Amino acid sequence: MNSKIIALLNIRSAEAQVVKQLFLVQLFLGIATSTLFTSTLAMFLNAFEVTDIPKVYIVSAGLLLVTNLGYAQLETRLSAKKLLQIVILFSSVTLFFSWAGVMFYSEKLLPFFLSAWNMVVYMLVGYAFWGMASIIFNVRESKRLFSVVGSGDIPAKLLGYTAVSVLAPVLGVESLLGLSIGSFLLAYFFLARFEHRAISSHDTLHEPAHRSPRRSFIARYFHNPLIFAIAMFSLAAFTVYSLIDYTFLAEVKSRFKSSPDMASFLGMFFAVGRVVALLVKLMLSSRVISRLGLSNSLLIAPGVLLAITLYLLLPRNSENAIFIIFGVMVLVSEVLKSAVQEPSFLVLFQPLHPHARLKGHLISKGYTMPFALLATGIFLVSYNHWYGPISITLVCQILAVLLVAWIFTVFQVKTQYLRALVIALRKGFFTGTELFLNEESVRKILLDKLDSGKPKEVIMALELLERSAYQGLEDRLLPLLQSPNDTIKKYVLSRIVALKLSRAFPLIEKTLQEKPYDPCRPDFIKAFYSLTPQPIDIPPLERLEVKKAALVGLAHRPEETARALVQQHLKTFTHSQDEAERLAVLDIYTVDRHKEFLPSITVLLLDSSPKVHKRALETAGKTKDPSLLPQILRTGQSRKSLYALQNALVHFGDAAFAPHHVPQRQALSEDLTLNFIRAAGKVKGDFSTQFLEQQVGHGALFPDEAIEALWYKNAVLQKEGRKQVQGWLKTKLWQSRKKALYCQCLAKGKEFPLLEQALASETKQDIKYIMRSLALLYDRQRINRVMDMLSIGSAEKIANAIEMLEQLIPKRCFIVVESLLDFHLDKEKRWGHSKEKTTLSTSHIIKEIISENPAGCSAWVKSVACYSILALPTPELTQAIAPEPSFAPDALYSETRAFVINQLSTLRKRMRYAANRESPDLKFL
């Protein structure tokens, strides 16, 4: 295909060949069915009365139900391509015998049979072809391409209707059946040449059967709630269309008497409709669906028809005016059905498994249409029998009710479509069985677990027994001190200290005497000093590890003598020359936090050892003491211990970000601001959230990092915070489009791959921030799931993820996000208008980035752009880089700029020297 046509039709180059082949198959299928429809309708209206049309509906319903059963059996046994081939051959053979019967026999019932059989052929061909197409494309491709593939049906029917209107007076209506048969055979020829791996294998289409002893009505007969909702939608639509068709044909029958005249009028009438439908479908259909979304696209047809119906119900309309308006209504319904509704309708099945898609096509068309025809036929036959011909006014009243019901089904389809997308994206879930036991049974199980020797089971059993206030817990804890597992012993000792179980002291003392090298000795010492009858001092010659454990044990005691001993040793450790002893003070506080430690921590914040003061920063944060916070900030900033400062703020918690604690934005350095943002992202609470919301606003230094932090902490934005994030999102979307446009223009020249790659990489990073901001503003859980699927890389999952995203965010926002995702995932995506791209030369892009920087490029991209000037040293660019930047320069950019200016200066000197010497050897410079 021509590249301009591909771009106009919204087709990617890799898809062009597939779309072309499907278009040809659909073209000849459309010629066959349109010729068959018009010729059989003309023969029927010439031979029968209008009141017999409802009988055709009833017979068609019966034939459809029977043929659908056979189609369902073939669908489970054949590939999609083979199935369509059989349907085409079957239709051709039946039409050949019918044509022979019409040409050589004067059987009056043959036109009646052909009118009923026409609907069967149309339906079989329709859901066999679209069932095959639905397997080839995913949900996103379907939204773009189904309208283009389906547009082959429009020129086909235009040719078919026009041929009937021209050839019927010359050859006779009966001879036109041969044209239909020939078109079917041509469609079979092009289908036989079409190969695609998705439709050639039967095995890949069918999922294994899952038998369930109890299945709901929907699961048993419709297989999926989405298919059920679509079936109700189809039932309402088919009922409306069949009632409109009957009313229109009744009026046509009353105005035309001969078969050729009726065939000419009907052919010309429907040809006009197809011309309009062709223009709408090719130029607008896929873009309308993409911009309005599926649910809004499905509302167009019933909404427009309801408006025309209500207008027809107004008084003062003459009979001719009503007929003309009703004819317009028929044309509009044909245009909307083929140009908008059918492409949207077909996309609805795409989140389902390929097998479920085929089932859905069969159920929503093959089974709902017979019921719609049957209901309409029985109603019209009964009404004609009891009351005579039905009036257009009554038809309009009935249509108004049906159209309201149709609109209601659209919202049901939207709900089930979103649920189907969620299921398609879900990785899986775990459901376990729960035992409902009485208290004694549970307690017996827990007591048995204590003897298992498995640390996790023993510890969990002890926790549950303690929580249930089990009276014999102490008796079960003490024997576990002899457990061979160190994890169990450490947990038991921690509970003995916490519960102050003095009965355990003799056993602990005995263990310390008999097992001097036990790995759990520090834990035993902690328990020993915590449970001694009276506080005792620590021997001075003990190892530091023993002293630390003993001090922790003493700190647990309530006596003043114990506190005095602890403070005495802490003071000694704080001013010790041994770094290990100074660190021990902080280790002890980490294990057992008491206010007695605060003076020591204050001293250690000023320690000359980097290791000590960094640990002191983190420990000071754990105190959560507001009096220490100013010193924490001063020390962290002056000593450049930014990572330790960040950890200190995280340990301090949400209170560290209270307005009276956080310095004003002007007083915060860039490094300190970034540390505050990163720490706030790891803290739960309102103060940290409000701080991050302020960092997103206008003039903030690191708005992207603030968005990242808000998303990381699962923040719930308040009204003002939502405004800030929405404003950031609007700016970021514009900037990202600008970067992508830069990248597209550079890709055309292929002269600056490094700059192009830097812009593409930054655009990818922007997409990540944009998605996280959307998660903050809208459905967090589902958008997070969309991000997971986008990162996996599977084409099918990505398509479903983008489709789900469309249901979750505003349409105006989705259009831009979809374009960015297309740019990132598909390098063929075009950006902007061609005129806009020609004005963005490489020098223009570089100048914008290093001077105005409207796209908000990072320091790295600006540095790369600056470096690129060496390869393109135009006067415009050399002048742009010469002035000092108006923005606060980054170190990387400053160094790059200085290097480039130096190189340009050297180059100018060489060129000047070569010009002065006029040397041929130097002119190459």
C-alpha cells in the first residue's frame, strides 16, 4: 500500500499486507451478499404481499437456529480459515441450486425460501469472517483496523446495489444470483491465498474444557458475562433494525409494482447509503472509536435513531414527509451500523480467549438474531391479523421503547467489558481453605506445634497462645530454653524478658555456667541482668558484646540503681577512644530505647568518625524527639551525610515533615530537598503527603521525584494536592509530546543518534512518571496493574492494558498517553503534522533544548545537545551557547558547555590561521 494511504487509514506498515488480503476477501463477500439481498428482496416483494415479510422472519429464525447448531460443531473441529472456506462453498452450492430452480422451474415458494435463506447466508458469512479476523488482531489493533477491514464491505455493497439497479432491467432479477455465486467463488480464491499463523492452526484456538458440577445460567449458555451483555445488546439492536426494515419495505411495496422497478429503487437507495458509509468508515470510524471510546461509540446509533424517532412522533408531519424522514432514518441506521457500530461491536470480544471470541460471535449474532426475528415476526403477524397494517406512528412508539432498552444494554456492556479486561490482565490469585475449629481443638493443635522443632511453627504457636491468654504458657516456654534451635531460644528469651518471668532465672543462670560458648549467650546475659533479684554491676573485664547485652538487660529494670548503672556505662562508652564502644551506645539504643540515651546521642552526632556520626544520625531519627530534629538537619547537611540523613527522617516518621519542622523551600538546598522528598515517600502520614504535594507545584525543584514518592507511599491526595498533580500532569504531557517530536525529527536525519537516544530514554522515563500520576488521580490498583503489564512486554497483554487504561482515565488525557505509549512501543508512530516537522530542523531542536528548554529536558539531555554542537557548529548554535545560562546550571552541563566552548574556540583559531596562511594543507580544517 502507498505510505500516505497507510497513514491516512491509521495502519502500521507491518499490518498493511494482512489488511489488504482481508479487505479483498471482505470485498467479494460483500458483493455476493449485497447482490443476493437486493435480488431476493425484489423477487419476494413482486411475488408476495408485505404482510408475508413477518413470515419470512419466522422461517429465517428457524433456519438460523438449525444452521447455527451445525456451525457450532464445525467451529470446534476446524481452524478459522478452513471454517470460512466451508461456509463460502456451502453458500455457493445452495445458491446455485436455488438459482437453477428459479431459472428452470416456476415454483412460487422459491422467492420466499430465498428471502429467508438470504439472512442465513449473511449471518454465516459474517461471523465466520469476523471470527477469523478477531483471532488475528489484539484489542488495540482491532480498534484501528476492524473499521478498515470492514470497509471492504461498503464498496462491495455499493457495487452490488448499483449492479442490481443497472442490470436488473436488462438481464432480469433472477440472473443476478449468478453474480452472487461468482463473487463467492472469487472470495474463496483470495481466501485460499491468505496465510496467517493465527488462523491456520486449530489447536491454538481452543482452551481446555473446565467441568464444574454447578454452573450458573450465564456460564452454561453464554460462557461469559461479557458475551451475555453483548447478546442482550444484539437482541435489542436486531429487533430495532428488523422493525425498521419491515416498515420501510411496506412503504416501498405500496409505491412500486414491478420487480425490476423495485430492484432499481432498492439498489440505488442502498447504494447512496453505502457511499456515505464508505466516507464515514474510512475517514472517521477508527478515529471516532479511538477518541470517543467503545461505550460512547456504541451509544451513537441508538442515540441518533432515538432522536429521529422522537421527531417523527411530533404532530404536523405530512404522510410524504414521514416517509421521507423514515427513509432517511433507514439510511442513517445503515451508515451508523456499518461505519461505527459494527467495528465497535466486534472489538468488544477482544479481551476474551480466542475460543471465547468465536463463541461470542456465534452467540451474539447467530442465536440472538433468530430470537429477534422470531419475536418481531410473531408480533407483526399477530398485529396484521387482528388490527390490519401497522402504522408508522405506532412503529415509532415501539421503537422509542426499544431504543431506550438498547441504550441501557450499552452501559451493561461497558461494565462487563471492563471486568473482562481486569480478568485478562490478572496474573492469578490464591485462595486457601480455612478450618473452622472450636477453641479446644485449636489449642491442642498449637500445643502439638511446640514439639515440632520447626522455628516458624513454634514461634507462631507461642504467639497465638500468648494472644489467647493461655494459662500454661510459662510452663511451655521454659523447656524450650533447651531447644537445639537458636532461633527458638532467642524468641523464648525475648518473651521471658518482656513478660518478666522470674521463674526462668535459675535455668538461665545454670545455662550461662554450663554453656559458656552458646551462640545465644548475649541473649541469655540480657535475660540474666534483667531478672536478677537485685541490679548488679557489670564486671569491667567482660567483652564488649557481653557488656552491651548486660546494659540492655539492666535498662529493662525499673529500679533507680539499674538506671544509674546504665547511665554510668553509657557516659564511659560515649567518651571512649574506642570507636566500637561509641558505636555500642547506638546499638544499645536500637535494641532498647530509653530517654537516658539522648544525651549520649547528642554528643555522638558531633563525633569526628564518619561511621559514628552517620549511625548517630539514624539513631537520633529513631528517638522521634523533636528537640533533636534541628541538629539532625544541620549535621546531615554540614557533614554531607545525605543518605544517613534520609534514613534518619524515615525513622523519625511523619512528624519530621510538619510545617513547623520543615525549613522554608527557599532555605532548602537542592540536595536537602531531594533527601526530604525521598524520605517522605517512605513515610506514612498526612504531613509527609502535604510536603510532597507542595513539591509538585509551580517552581518546585524536583516535581518528578515528588510524584514518584507520592506514588510509592500510596498517598491519598486532598483537593489541593489533586490540583497540583493535575497541573503537573498537563505540563508533563505537553513536554513529553515535545520530546517525542524532537526524537521523531532527529530520527529522520539519522545524524545525531546519541541525542535521539537520550530523548527517547527520557520520554520513556516520563511515561513512567505520567502513569504513576494517573494512579494517584484515578483507580490506583488497576492502573498499577496496567503498568505491570506494560513492563512485561507481551503484545497481547500490552494491548489489553492500554484498552483497560482507556476505561479508567479521561478521554482527553488518554489520547495523549496512548500516543506516548505508541511512540515508545512502536517506532512507526507518526507525530505532529508534516508542516510542523519540517520547521523543526536539528539546529532548531538543539537551540531550543540548550536555551529555552520548553520540553523540560534533563541535565543529561541538555549536555548531549550541547555536545552535539561540535558536529553542527553553525553561527546560530555557537551564539546560543555563548551566554551564561539563565537557569541554575547543573555540574554536568556546565562542564560540557565549557568543553564545547573551548573546542569551538580552538577550531576558530585553526580556521583563522589557515585563512591567513592560505595553505592548501590547512584549508581542510
